Amino acid sequence: MADFKTLDDIGDVTGKKVLVRVDLNVPMSDGAVADDTRIRAAMPTIRELSDKGAIVLLLAHFGRPKGAKNPTQSLSLVIDGVADVLGHSVMFIPDCIGEGAKAGVAVLAPGDVAVLENTRFHAGEEKNDPAFADALAEIGDIYVNDAFSAAHRAHGSTEGIAHRLPAYAGRAMEAELKALDAVLGNPAHPVAAVVGGAKVSSKIDVLRNLVGKVDHLIIGGGMANTFLAARGVDVGKSLCEHDLVDTANAIFDAADAAGCTIHLPYDVVVAKEFAANPPTRTVNIHEVAADEMILDVGPAAVEALGDVLKSCRTLVWNGPLGAFEIAPFDAATVALARTAAALTREGSLISVAGGGDTVAALNHAGVADEFTFVSTAGGAFLEWMEGKPLPGVDALRS
Ligand code: ADP
Ligand code: MG
């Protein structure tokens, strides 16, 4: 784990130009930053370097300009948002490489913070073109990567540059890597994983990776229906990928071979339509009618799953147990999330969760702050759950 350097190792940065890769790909509304979560995540690193007298140069992508300049995807649009969170002014430099960038950097003083223009305005960024990475590296003295969310991509500003300058993990990156290592790298056993969401097809590689690593694999959400169907359960009108029954059986076999227990619901909440508060029934999985859909895990199964978590020391969670956006199909996700939060609070469980809808569900349950760590990294989090190497992380390893 401790095979990459952090800001603790960076030494004297006074007057040094530090290129910090951050995630500024924030949602906008009416020309202003609509959600500053990602900006806030980068603050500990930005403040620490600025306080130490570094010239802090923020590198980021914004949208998908595909290698061409596009004023609607200029990072100048987020400057005010960054300054608001930082509490003082932030410069904007209208290019991230070349003379334009150098001229902008030249006027900065120690402690200043600047945002460089969208790295994706250059085609070399996404191609990880060596010439582009060379040009980026010319702008600074030191590289810090604080954007775990972009680490699954081998781009110039996430990967190429790390081989050209002394490279360090920023505080947010460090926290993310430590949390992920604590649940799947070197976890305390027993380890439970909760995998939910709509479809098996989007998470086959996650499931395959997890059966070899965790002691308990809890499968919920729409994807549980495919596993139930593989076991011969008639799931009625439920979302179910019948063409993936063989895949589900292969995952059952792999789990058996690895000594991983797969937990599927044995009671479920069903409805005839997917709408708010429709008439529902809570039934045994063998009692789903032909015109009904399974939309949530039932209360008896949720209680049993809570007992599984009580017997575990580590939990990794991706995907809601039911169609949580619509009441009352949020009940199982909320209940199990609260159990996990309580166990974490008591100190008996290390809990890490990630995924767009998962984060929304934990916020909805009011427990996101009580988990040990909640990753907002999306794609990078899923690729890590799949056991794939992350180029942006690997490039930081010495
Ligand atoms: P994440 O974004 O956290 O990775 P996913 O995108 O995989 O999660 O899954 C979330 C989606 O799964 C939600 O839109 C939710 O409504 C849906 N879902 C969960 N359970 C069911 C179910 N039983 N039937 C249909 N959709 C479901
Ligand atoms: Mg999702």
C-alpha cells in the first residue's frame, strides 16, 4: 500500500510550481457551479500546498470537448466556484501548455492558486500523447494527483505527466486509496460486499472479482432477479436478464470454489407498476405473480442481511437493494444502510461505499457521513471493484 508518495514526502515546495490534477468536472446550472462537492474534495491539498508557499497550478478536464477549444467547456466558468470554496481569489490561465500557459504562470507568486484551461482542449490529453505530457511537465516542477475519479484513464494529465515529474498523491487521492485498500486490498475478515443496482450485465466483472475476495456476497436490486431465475424462481414481470442465467450460474460456482457465501433475498416487495406508492405485496420469492415486479428486498431478508453485517468486520457496498428512487422501494436499502452505519459508529465495521446511485441512496438514508468512506468517483470506483489496474494510480507508484 505505502508504495506511493504523499504530500508528507514532498519536502520544501516554497516557490515551486506544483501541477495538481484535480476533479473540476462539476455540474453547472445557469453558468454557475451547481454542486461544489468535487471542489471541496480538492481543498485540503490545495490549501496545504498554498500554505507551504507553492505556486499551485490546477489541472483538470471539463466536459468532453474532444480535443478542440470550446468556450462552453472552458474552466474559466468554474473559477468563481473554486474561489468561493477557497475563500480567496483564483487566477485563470487560458491554456495548460505552451507559451500561453508559461506567461500566465510567470506572474504568479508563492501561495497563489491558478486554474489552467481544460486539458481536453488538446487532443494529446486523451491520447496520452508523449509530446503533450512533455509540454505539461514543462509548466511545473512537481506533480500531485488528487483526482482518483480520473485515475481509470491513462491520459496526459493523469498518467503521462507522472512519469516526467516527481509525482505524489494528494490528500483526497491518499484517503481514497487507503479506504479502498482497507476493504479489498488488505481487509480485516470476514468481509461482506453488497452489490445491487439494475442489471447484472453492468456489473459482471465486479461480481467475478468479488467472489474471489469476500466472504459474503449480498446480491440485491434488479440483478438479484437474474440470480433467482438461475435458481429456478419465477420472477414474473421483474427486470431480469434471462440471457445471463449461465453467467449467474458461473458466478455461483466460482463463489462455491472460493468459499464465498452468496446471499439472495428470500422475501421481496412486489408491485404491478413502477410508480410512487402503488399497491404492493410482501411475498416469499416463490409467490411472485406473473404480472408482478420485484422492486425491493423484503423485511425478513433485510433483517437476516443485517445479521450478516454484524458478523463481519469489513463492508464494501455498490448498488441499491431496490428501486430506491420511488417509495416504498427504498425501504431495504435505507434499513441495511442504517445497520451498516450503526455498526461503523460502534467501531465493529469498516464500511466503504461508492457509485452514483449508491451515494444518492446513502444520502437519502441520512447515513453517508457515518460510513468510514464514501467514494464519489463513479467509473474509477467501479473499475477498482472489478479488480482492474488504474493507470493514474499505478503511475504514482515508485
Ligand atoms: P450505482 O450508480 O450506485 O452503481 P446502479 O446504477 O447500478 O448503481 O443501480 C441503480 C439503479 O438500480 C437505480 O436506478 C434503481 O432504481 C435500480 N434498481 C434497483 N433495484 C431494482 C429492481 N428491483 N428493479 C428495477 N430496478 C432496480
Ligand atoms: Mg448508476
